[in-house]
Amino acid sequence: MKIVITDGFAVNPGDLSWDWLGKFGTFEVYDKLSDNEAPEKIGDADAVFTNRVKIGREVLTACPNLRYVSALGTGYDMIDVAACRARGVEVCNVPGYSTASVAQHAFTLLLAHAFDLNAYRAMVTDGKWTGMPGFHYEKARFVELEGKTAGVYGCGAIGTRFAKICQAFGLKTLATRRSKTDGEEDGIRFVTPDELLRESDYLSLHCPLTDETRGMVNRDFIAKMKPGAILINTSRGAVLNEADVADALKDGRLGGAGVDVLAKEPADPENPLLKAPNCVITPHCAWTSKEARVRLMDILDQNLRSFAETGKGINRVGV
């Protein structure tokens, strides 16, 4: 089997090893290919792993030997699953590897809007201290989380883990998912989307990017949210209408935002969120802890081994 990694640097910048691929055949690892380079570099490979490079009809036509395509993560919107299935190409992803890390990162973004660590640190370096003349409590945000409400939009594994962290800090937890809008589960009360938006002091998005959710967080969505609420997004950037979110931050309709993902990555210099007030942006890094990436490699290995032995991966998509 010949294997190509189209953009391995994101998953493994050098602190892990791809050598486990050798037991399946030969392999070529590229740090980062462009979409235009991909067909030629994949060539006559039997299997390809991609993080951002699009695998669609053009690649499938140019690379007729392909029989296995895997996302280097959970999201697989860069893979044309229907086109792969039509050609008998197996498609797999890697669910669950980063659940703990992404939930932790989402809560870190929440904490960033509850406690302004940098502002308090600056006070110390400026010679200020609590109780001294000139110390202004109102100049740095410090919000007690006990009794506040955290809402989870799309409460799967990551959303549930995020909610459990919130509960440990004394937040009430509400959630909605497409298949559940009432009842209670794991101490989380399920409600309708409208009630979730109305009641949440902190709203964290954990939904996939679909035709239904693309641009979902727009002016109308925000109008239903609790005034001054904090919006957190560690799902997919295109779930937000970024211009509408920036406007809501500017006029105070949103109290803040913490996002790890943008519609276009790396950030477009013209992205309105870059200049929006009270907006914390991190570089799509919620999944990048070493622990999560080691777990990812293990699942990639299991999927490929299953395909090599049975013709089917474990974590199949589009079936």
C-alpha cells in the first residue's frame, strides 16, 4: 500500500512519529500541500490522509488508485464523501480524540471573559495592588461564575464534557441538540433552541458545519440571545456570520466572544472579528495538545489496520 499525508505538519510538527505507517507499506509525508499540488503529489497512492487539503472529484479523477481517504481529525468537510462513495473509496475520520482538550479550551475561552488575567497581571507590573489608592476594581473583569447559566448548542461528546466542567464551577447547564430539546441528562437540562439562547449567560457552540448551521449565528440568532451574553465557538468558523457577530460586539448586544475557529483560516486581515471589542481569537488550536494528537495517531492506526484487513475502516463516514 502506498500512503500519502497531504498536510501532516498540523498534526505532527515533529514531536511525534509517522513511522507506524511503515507496517502498511510505503508512505510520503508532506508538511502542507496546496489544493492545486495535491493531485500530482498523491499520484498513484492507495490511501491519503488530509487535514485541510480538499479531496474531491478532481483528486479522485487524477488518482484512480485511491481506495482509502481519512481526515486527520474529526471534521471531514474537506472530503467530498459522496464522490468517494460513488467510486468505492472508503472514508474515515477520527472522532473522540480531542474531546477533553476541546472542552477544556472552550472553558478557557469562557474563563477569559470571566476573569481578565492579563489586566490584573498588568496592575502588578504597574505597581498597583488591591486596597491601594489608585487600584480600580472596575477596570478589569472579574465575574463569579457560581449561579450563572452555561448553554451548549449541539451537545454531543465535547458539549457534554464542557457542560460537566461548567457544573464543577457552579454554573447551571442547559443544552439543545437536534434530537433532544427536553428532559435531563448528566445533570444537563435540555431545552428548545430559543430557550437556550434566552437563558444562557455563556453560549458555547459544539455543532457540526452543515447547510443548516452555516451562517447560523447571525443578527436574528443574536437578537434571541440574552443581552450581554458571551459567545464561544470551538466548532467551525463558518457557523458564525462574522460580520453580524462583530457588529453585536461593537454595539454591546454581545458582551464578548471567544472563538478558536474562523470561516477563513489563517485569519483574513479584513476579518471584522479581529478589530471587534471583547473578542478573544485563538488559532484553531483546541485540538492540539500532545495528549490529543497521540490519541489521534492511535485511532488513525486502528482505522487503517481495519481497512487493510477487512476493506472497511472503523470510523466510517457517509455510510
